[in-house]
Amino acid sequence: MAAVEREGYIVTTTTTLARSKSSVVLPERFAVEVTADDIMHGRRCDANMCPLALAVARWLRNQRIPFLTVLVTHTDLTINFGLDTLVQVQHYWHDGVSLVSDFDHGEIVGPRTVVLARLP
């Protein structure tokens, strides 16, 4: 604490140091490549392990963005960053509806680019 005297007044200032929460900044819109490897290691009807979830997780790791989980539904996905972040989850729409649906139903799917756009 520092005290400064100014013409009969004492002004006291306090500095508090605290560990700030990390800030995760993702683009409003981005694309990921779902590879043959993602498809081969993906699991049907598993929101954490579908090929799109694996592709997004790889993209996040390559960008050095820490995260806990990626959960995919047929129309959107949620990225969970954990409690130590200012933004704990972000929701994205994806254009891979046919990929997710076909994969979950046991259809043959191929590698493709999937676009993601942040939901409000």
C-alpha cells in the first residue's frame, strides 16, 4: 500500500494481484478437415468420439487451445474449456449434418471439410 500526501489529504492506493482466468479466443467461423484417420477412429453415436469431434479436437490442439471436451450433435457442437477460463463453453453450428448422420447410421463417409460458425 502506498500513501501520498497532497495539501492536507492522504490518498491511499492498493494493488491487488490475482491470477487471472485465461481467455480463449476462437474465430466466429472456421473450417476443420475431417480425415480418413478421424473416420477410422471415430465411434458411432458417441458425441465425444465421432469423426467431427476428433477433427475439432485436433484443430484445437494444433492451435494450442486448451479444452476439456468437444461434444457433437447432428446440427451443432459444444466446446468445453473448463472452469479456469472466462468463457467456459462455446457453441457452434456445423455444416456436417450428413456426415454425422450417415456415420451414426453406419453409412460409408469420406473425408471432407466442415465449416463451423459460432452460435449466439
